[in-house]
Amino acid sequence: MKGASKTATESMICLRMQEIKRHRDSRNRRMPVVCWIIGIALIICFFISFLGGGENGRTTTVEHADSYGQIYQYYVGLLEKQDQYVLAKSDNLSGVMSSAGDLNTGAAQAVSSENALTQAYTSMNRREKEIGEADRTVTDGKWIYTLTADWEAKQNFLVISKPDGKNTEKVLRMPVPLPKDKNDHPYALYESPWPVNRNAEIYVKGNILVIAQELCGEFEWDIKTAAYFYDISDITCPRELRHTVQNGGYRSIREYDGMLYLVTQRTDIPVTAMEEKDKERYIPESDGGYLGTDHIILSMDAQGNSYTMISSWRLQGEIKRRDIKAVIGHYPDIYMTENNLYLSTTLFADVRKKDLSDQSRIIKFRILKGKMTEDNAVTIPGAITNCFGIQEDNDKLYVVTQRIHYTYYEENERYTDGTDICAYALDEKMRLISKKDGIAKEEDVKAVRFLGDIGYIVSYKETDPLIGIDFSTPRKLKITDELKMPGFSTYLHPVGDHLLLGLGRSENGHMKIALYDISDNYNIKILDEKIIKNIEESHAETDYRKVFLDEENGIVGLGGAFYKETDDEGEEDHESHYVLYHYGRSGGLRKLGDHKIPKAGEGLTGMRIGDWFYVIPEGEDTKIFSYPYKRY
């Protein structure tokens, strides 16, 4: 079984790393002073385990790699159980990717940047309001910046438009350059096999514009990310300040207080026939140089043939890298606040050890002006299945996981014996304060959102409740209410006036918007809900950035597609729409607009600039649709 094979292999990695540590400790025991220190450490670990270990969770310090050899031993350990997932990926070692040729840059219209006025605009929907995020289409109130891909030319293009209602015009179409490799050959643009995957995004901060895009390295598994920094004081002629190339596919850009954080992840590292000298396969690399081990984290319970890299960059004055870190193992999820950055992953249950559930591991970095300091890590039962399932509130961290219970009936054989949802409260040192489990048994987590010290969970299977959890007394978490409702929400957003918006699915499969009254968390009510009959599929379901929210005027919007019957050639016919609703306690939900967007798909970005609303479809066509913005 594919999942079981992978789990067994990854568990062998943990055993192998434990053997390495035991061997190293055995030599240290010859030293009396070190022996005394170890004894004290064991006592401390005992109390930590007693207070927060086992099924309740385990808090540990963050460990660095001792040497490149230790990292190598980690990866070759993947082969000890002949992991079929890894072996299947390891055959792709042939063929150098072709390079892109020179392209026409196109002509830019003469527009003075100084004459462009910043209009009132609604910024992108963000995970944390103070933390900037990149996207494929963004605005700063002066301009609309869009990335388009020309796959025939194998190059991304930056398109800048001046928003002016029906008179909106493009002022620049510029190819995003491809940097050169160590052999002085330009890299090729990476084209993901999954059409929904975006491999390039933009971030704008003042007069600095950053573009990140994925590149093909020497081999198919060698995906890199290039980030270009531009001065856009003259919007018609962006001036490159510098660029960087970092190993791994693009994951995210975050920004706070003038410091930008670039997150990449290398996956599917080929370990078959890998020798220790093949450092380009397994050692994190940036701008042609390998990271030192003091920048590489390798924990004892790491899993997966992957690693994640984070570099920080100062955007003021001269563009400089401030810090860089790498974490060995599969850590696909990132959450950032003003003071901390968290990486998280699911550790799959070890069949040999008869683990009772999968676990979530979270690593915390303290950040200060771009400097990232590894703090602590915690491992807790269950998997974080929703990106909003982790939330920092003052000096505490709240986490919601979905736990699958495993029962074993033969050696290395198991079956699923029910599910439940767990809620955890952790202190600033990632130590467990308390937990609440047994929530919504046999239900799946669909959405999570925190509002201060109250958490809201939407689960789905049969009863489809909206559940409130009170974290205000961290040592005693409690359920406040469970509201039964038809369909389910996949995204929740608190919008003031004790209201909670929910976007999700109706019972018949169409998108719906719900408005919940949370003025009394012990008596949650549905205030109103609307079925959007002309949207069946929307990127807003899985990408919160695609949800338009104007909280000042009480307006929510999203775009998507409605699929009709297939034609004679078997192709699906569809039409795309972007809808806007006004929400409020007195009027509930009221439709303000339903705009049909021709020749578009499910990925639509909406933004308000001045008195106009703009809809930009994803894809090669950079046409911008504009409509008067009705506030009421």
C-alpha cells in the first residue's frame, strides 16, 4: 500500500537518526562532566514529557545538522525500506531542460509615474492584516500589476496597467528575465504539470517590486526559484536592483516592516544511487553556495525527501539578504505574524511502532528585522488540515487538528477506527497548556477561524455543524455551541459587528455565502445565506486571497465558473461570473452585482480602486474588466 510503505520508510529514518545520536552520546558518557549534564537534561526531559508528552504533545528544542554527512545519512535512510514513492521519483535524472530564447520586450507607453495618484483601494485579503503577501495580480492604488505566462515563448511577462474605469490601459508589458546558471546558460521557465499551480507571483512595497518565478535546473527534479527586485520609480522602465536564485519550488512571499521573506521547497529529492559527494542533490543551496550547517535544521523526527528554505531581504536602501534558514524534511505550510514565523507538517503514523494517530509538528522562528532565530518545536496528535488551524494570540498559540484513530490487528497492518477534532493551547515556549479532544467525532474539518480567543470550526459528514470553542481560559478549553446547518463552509471570516462570513458549498454543489450571528457564542445563529447558482467552482474555496472583502463598506465578492453540458467533442462548456454581496446585521446578504466574465475560468481576482471595481482573469489574456463600484 503506497501510504503504508511511505510511513514505514519515514519511520526507519527516525530510527536511523536515533542510532546516530545514541552512538554520539555513548562516546560522551566517558566524560564525567558531560555525563552530569546529560543526567540533568534527562530529568528535564522527563518533566517536559510528563507535562506535555505522549498523546498530549511533545515540545523539543530545534536541532541543527552536525555535518553534511549527517544530512546525507538522513536521505539515504529513505531507501532502507525501499520506499516505492521515492524510487518512482528517482528515475527522472535524465535530460537537461532547454533554455528560453530572447524575446521582444514590447513597447511601453510613455506615462509619468509622478502623475499617477494613489486612489483609495481595498487591499488583498490577507492571512494576517499586517503581513504582506504576494499574488499573481496585485495593486498599490496607483497601478494594477499582473503576471501572465506565454508558454510558446516559455516566459512570464509583467503587465502594468493604469486603472481608469472603462479607460484602463496597459502602460508596460515586460518579459521577466531568466537568470543564468553556473555554465552561463539561461535557466528555462518551469511549467508545472498541474494547471492550477502558479509558479510566479508579484509583491509591491512602495517603489520596490519583487517577482518570484520557478525555474528548471539541470534535471527534472531540480526546481529553483528566482526572485527579481526592481525599482519602479519610473513605471515605464523598471530598473533591476538585484536578483537571487534559491533551491526549491516557489511557496510564498511574506513581508513585514520592510523585510521580505522568500519561502521555497525542494521536493522529490532523488536518493537512489546517491553518493555523499552529490551535494547538489541534498544540501540546500542559494546563489550557487551551499548553506552552512549552522543554518540547516535537522530534527530527529523529520520525514520526507524534501527541505524548505526561508531567506529574508531588506527592501529599504540597498537590497540585501539578512538571513537564511533551511529545514530538512517535508514542511509545506507557513504561517507568519509580526514576531514569529511557523513551519508545520504532518508526521505520518509509524506502523512499526503502532502509532495511534498521525501527528503535526510545528517549528517556531522568532523574527526581528529579518533575523530568524530558531525557538522551539512541538509535536501534537492529529493533522492540521486547514491553513487557519493555527493562530497566534498575544503570547499563545492555538491549534486545531483532525485526528484519525488507528487500530492494529496484525503485524504492520492497521485500519481506521474513527476520527475526532482536537484543539490545543500552547504557551510562548510551545509547551502544552491544555487540549480539548473528542470534538465532532466522525466529522471532517472543512474550515477554521479564530476571533481573539474564540475559535470557530466547520466540520462535515452528516450533521455539518459550526462549532465554537472558547480559548479564553487556556487551561480549560470548552465548547460554546454547535450550530447545525445545510451544506458547509470552507472559508470563515469575522467581519465586525459580531458577524462571521462563511463561503462554501450548498447541498446541491453550488457555491454559497452564509452570514452567522456570533454576538452570543453560546447561541450561534444563521442570520442569512444565499446560494450562488451560477458558480460551481471557484479558486476562492482554497485560496483566501481570491476572496474580496471590503469591510469598511460591508461588501464581499468572489468569482468562479459554472460548467454546462459537454459538447460533441467531449469538451466542457462553461461561463464565468464575479458576484458581489453587501452584508450587514440589518439587511443580511444582498446582491450588488453579478458580472459575467467572458473567456475566463475559475481563477478571478477582484479589486476596488477609487469608484471602480476591476476583475482580472488568470491566464495569458491580460484583459481587465471594470464596473462602477456600488457601495450600498
